[in-house]
Amino acid sequence: MAPNFITEIIERDLASGKYAGVVTRFPPEPNGYLHLGHTFASFLDFQTAVQYGGRYHLRLDDTNPEGESQEFAEGIMADLRWMGWDWGDGLFYASDNFERYYGYAEQLIRQGDAYVDSVSGDEMARLRGDAHTPGTPSEYRERGVDENLDLFRRMRAGDFADGAHVLRGRIDLGSANMKLRDPVLYRIKRAWHYRAGDAWCIYPMYDFQHPLQDAIEGVTHSMCSLEFVDNRAIYDWLMERLAFAPRPHQYEFGRRSLEYTIVSKRKLRQLVAGGHVTGWDDPRMPTLRAQQRLGVTPEAVRAFASQIGVSRTNRTVDIAVYENAVRDDLNHRAPRVMAVLDPVRVTLENLEEARTLQIPYWPHDVIEASSDGLVALPGGERVAPEQAVRDVPLTRELFIEREDFSADPPRGYKRLTPGGTVRLRGAGIIRADDFETDDSGNVTHVHATLLEDGARAGGVIHWASAAHAIPAEFRLYDRLFRVANPEGQNPDDIAPEFDPEQPGHAELSEDSGPLDTGFLRYLNPGSLRVTRGFVEGSVANDPPDTRYQFERQGYFWRDPVDSRGDAPVYGRIITLKDAWAQTQKAESGKPKGEGKKQKAETTPVAVSGAQPVLTPGQEAEVTRLTDLGASEGDARTVARDETLLTFLADAAPGDTFAQVASWTVNDLATLLRAGEVKVRAADLAPLAGLLAFGKVTSRVARDALARAAASGEAPAALIEREGLNSGLDEAELGRIVAEVLEKHPAEVEAYQSGKTALLGFFTGQIMRATKGKAEPGRVSGVLKAALDAD
RNA sequence: AGGGAUAUGGUGUAAUGGCAGCACAACAGAUUUUGGAUCUGUUUGUCCAGGUUCGAAUCCUGGUAUCCCUGCCA
């Protein structure tokens, strides 16, 4: 986990002793399967705890019986364990604590912090008001404690129908934060809970239950996504009213979505239910179980999760980052073998007798990168590179890839052509002497000659012996959607031409309603291509979960569901990068271009220089302040802000006023509004005087101002006490400059070889070394002289 | 419209007043018995307008854009 704003908070909390250790939790609701979107959140929760030597919990957040099940709970656990997580005894079910939540609810009632409301849902929504109008109390808001307690107990006892009453927090109906307008804490809902059965007919709401559960578990840092920012106010209110100490705190991070992927549970369900995929584990799905079946390893998923950063903005990650993580993992894991996916027969006319070749499993670069000098056999055993080979028969009858022979090759084609040569991987060079085609012109047979050593060829192709290779089905997966953002509008999208051979297309057109099925129209009709071909015989004895690189094709493994011993099915985990396809596409690509979006186009020109309109009273203040010497801009800012106005009221009039006003606006405004400024404006005049007379640099003055604001000490006294007005003579400055240069020889060299931007770096170092006492004007002169002299 | 959050290359993320860096992508070259991998290099960026400062991605003011909130879901 790279450093981020949450690790920063944790380090501060640990350093200050706020918590003895870190405790986090990942709280999925067991009403669906985990998908790639969850890996980010779970990784953040778990890995952060690991990183700080803390604990992480898995919490099944099962407070809404609808849709939740043990099957989902177990699926979630299995997927997380597959990812390599071990929460030890840190497994919690929210439903195990229903009784405790209930107790806290009664406590809130007794404290007058919660009440039973008895209006309908519609009425409650109406009374809540909207963004412009504050909420109005329902007629039940002022019920007494005893009545509330009685009603709430009877709610639990099942005396009332669903929806007849709710328990609400009594917070603030007028709050601009809608979440605070007396949120519902409990509702009556007669539903069978997969763990609690029918023990309860009231269930707690997220806003009530989640903070309590965090506190009960002893969680310290409770991470959730950005849409819960407003809910934090309830979280803090609850912690305060129920006096938890030490208490957990909620921090929000931005979600990460992935290009070409949807993660909405409802839409995923539509894909399964509509038969657009074969199930939740269809290798094209973004669910973890699907990625698992695809053959992606947990290490790759974790690498991906660690590579996408953490921030407070919702972002969409480039699919290439995921693909890179998958390839990078497989490159060092998957032995190389050969398979022909779309075969064309080749006869080596001059090969009389079959040969057995020993071809290495690994390319030279993977061998060289091995840390112990050994490499793995498909079974996992690590052996010397020369032993990491398999037997491959070279026979008179072979198969090669249909794409690897061309009677009419495009420019730059490096494979087999009539009369041309190519190297058969590991077997030597052949020349195509002749070829046959069928009625439609498809090549059916190539007649070739195996050439002597010393022959030359421009390219290398893979192959398989017709007599020994194993027939197999290949499933070539591609992105499920044709567009990066299937849930968006995609006005530039061009629907693919109708192709009756592609399953899914017909359903797609009859199924596409105007509403939520819109994303279905972006389904990629070619997301699954099935071919029949041959894989070299050596794979027969390998473990069934071996991931291979089929050379020049991509990474594959045996489909764990559909593959049979006598009918193997190989699924493509991911393609190899294909520079040739790139150039091909570029050649044929119309100059239409992608139309890079220009920022200037998307951002309308801002109306600049617009000044907010001031009231006559504020205008009068502006005049008064400018008369006192303040700049127009500062005056306008101050006049509009009561806090700044009040602060500035006791500033001394005179020459120093303008400076004090400027500091007020530019340096103190934010602190002032937060009520964190301890110094008085009256104490600022002497500081401004020191600055005006050149006794201190502006840097020293601002530092002193900041410290004074925090401590309340008069800044001028502070400067006096620390001798910051002592000035800096030429000799001392020269000495410090020399010291700084000596400490940073690499930077000096870089500067002298032309990187003049480093002047700012040196200036900063010198300012720091002199505590700001050096005058920047002099520094630059001395510095340049010293650097040039060196 | 009220409240809240956010804004750095194509994408994601660093820089906490002092060198705009890293990863992925793209492009070029080297290398290569995988058009893979590897290595080297290159292109592209601080939302806009003002202000403070010797110096601003960072501080101040104003604006713009995007997202979230008005479930008895989580």
C-alpha cells in the first residue's frame, strides 16, 4: 500500500498515542458475490492493517434480511481466502449483535435522543423537507420517554404491523445535511433472517448499526467510500451520545471503477439472468470467482489492487493496468508450450523420419531473471535450465496457425509466404514450396521443405505435430463490453454489424428496453470465440491447474469446469501484447482519428474577474478599509466576512494597517474562521513595522505570524526572543551557502550541467538553514556566484 | 436551489511554499529462435481568472466542471 491520506492519518494517530494499534474491517453485505471493485476496498482495509502490524476483521454486514444468505456469506469468505487473506478470529456477523444494538437504542430513548415516529413513509419524506426548506417535526416527535420506550418494546414484541412505526434519532430537522434530519434507526420488517431466523421483527438501519459495530469490534479506522461523507455526521453524533472511548473514526475514500466493466449488482444479475454470460463464474464476468475460473492468480489481483492509488476522488482505472498486472504475473509463472488454435496442415516433403526435439520451457530472459538460477517445471519442481525442457516430436505432417501463412502478405509480414522461409520454433527453418486451397480460396494445405542449417528466416512461428498433438477446444475471451464505460452514453459508439452466428446479438436487440438494459447494447458480440485446434502432447502429464503460455498466442489454462480428460478445453486468460496487430490496425485505420478531447473544448471559458455584489453596508466597509490603507481586494474580502471584520477591528491604524489586512486575508482567514487564531490584530502592527524597516525578512515575519496565531504570543516578542531580527552578515551568508552546496554535490553537478531549475532548490535549502533570515535577493546573487565559481 | 466532496499528462497517483516525480499507456531505437519479455530514450500535465510571496500544484479571493445527499437499502 503506497502512502496515502489514510496512512498519513494512521501514522499521526499512532505517533500521538491516540490508539495503541490499528484495527480495520471490511464490511460486505452478503447479498452478492465479490467483484474486482471490492478488491480495492478489501485490499485497502486489510493491507493497511497488515502494514501497521494491526488487526483486520471481516464483517458480514447482514442487517437487512432481504437478499442476504449464508451462501453469499460463504462465497465472500471463499473469495477473500483465495485472495490470501486470513482474518483469524476476526470474523463478525452484524446479526450476532442485534441484542446489543437494541440496548443502545433504548439508551438513546432514555437520553431523549431517539423517539418512535408513527407517520407513514410518504409523510415522513414530506415532513423531511428538501434542500430549501427545513424539515418540520411530526406530531410524534415530542412523545415522552416512557411512551417511546413502551412503543419501542412493543415494536420488538411484534405488536405492530410492518411500517407502522420507526425509531428515529432526534438530531436536527433543520440541518442542511439531510442525513441529520432525524434519521431512521430501526424499522419493523417481518422477514426471515438467514442467521437470526424469526427472532426479530425489527432491524437496525446502517446509520445506527454500522458505527456501533465498529465500536463493539474495537475498530480504530473505519474506511468507506465517498458517498458516506454525509453519514459521518450521524456516526460522530452516535459516538458522542453513547460516549464510546476510545472511539472509531470514519474516513472516506474515492471508489475505483474499471474500464469495460460494470459492477452494479443489479446489472450483473441481468447478465446472468438474461443468458448473456453462462453464470456468475463466466470468465468474462468481473466477479472474483469468474476471474479465478479465468485463471488469473490472486497475486495478480493483489498486485493490481496495490497499483491503483488511494484518493478522495472517484476514478476509473485504465483496463491496461489490470491486464498488465495479469501478464506480469503470468510471464514468470507460465511455462511456454505450443498450441495451434486455428490449424492449417503442412507437409514437410523432405522429412523422411520423425525426430524428437527437446525444447526449453522458458525463454532466455526468464531464465536469466531467476534469482536462484533454477526454473520451474510445470509440476512446480525447480530444476537447472537445461533440464527444463520437454520432448516435442517433429513429424512430416504438422499444423501451423492459419494466420501464419499468407499467399498475399501485407507489408512487414514476417511469417510463411509462398517461396518464403520461416523458422519453426525450436525445429529449424522451412520453405513453402506450394499450397492448396478450397473452393472459397481458403488455404487447406502447405507443402514445405525443411532446410539445412545455415538457412535464414525473418520470423518464427509455432507448430504442432499432426500425429502427436492433442485435439482441444479453445475459448478466446475478450472484453464483455465494446466501450470503456458501458453505463454511460457513448454517442460515438457504432453498433456492430448484425452477425447471426454470434450468439447474444438477437437477445440483445429484443431485450434492450429503454431503461436499465441500456448497457446491454454495448455488449461485445465477440467476447467469446471458440476454436478447435491442437495442443502439443507434452501437456498431458502436467497438473490440471498449470498456466501455460501458448507461444505467440497468450496465457491459457484448462477450464476447471468444462474441461474433460478426453476433451480438453483451454481458456485464454489473457493475450500477449501484440505489436503487430497494433501496426496492422494503424495501417488500415482511417485517418478519422480518435479525436483527442481537447480540454479547451470541454471547459467553457470561465467568466473571469466577476466580483461578487456587495451590500451597501459592505461597500461602506470597503471604503473605510481602503481609506485606512488596505488594498481594494483585501478590503472587499474583509468586508464580506464578519469574522475577518471583527478580527481587524482592533488593528492599529496607520502605516502598518495595509500589511496587517493583507496578512489577515492571505494568511489568517482560514484559521480565523475555524476559530483557531490566538493572536490579536493589535499585536501585528509591531511585526509589520519590523518588516517595513527591513529588520526582518518577509519569510521570518510570516513564520512568526503563524506561530503567534497558534500560541497567542506577540510575534514581535517572539522574534526578539529568538534573535530573528539579528540580520545576517555577508560572511555568514557565504559560509551557509558553501555548506549547502557541499551537502548537495549531486545537485550542484546537475545545476552546472544545465539544470538551472535547481536554483529554487538551493534557495529553499538556504532559507531553511537560516530560519528564513537570509534575504532572498542577496541569496540569489551569492548563490549564483558560488555555483559559477565552483 | 441548499449542504457536502473533488479537480496534477491519455489513465491512475506523488510532490505538505523550493528539481512537477512514479506506474500504466503511446511512440522511437537496441536486443530477441515468442511481432512476447527486457533495456534505452521520447512525447504529453498542475481546471480557469486574479491576489500574497524572492519563489505557488500547494496559501488567499472569485469562478467553472464533475460527483454525492432529500430509502423504513448498504
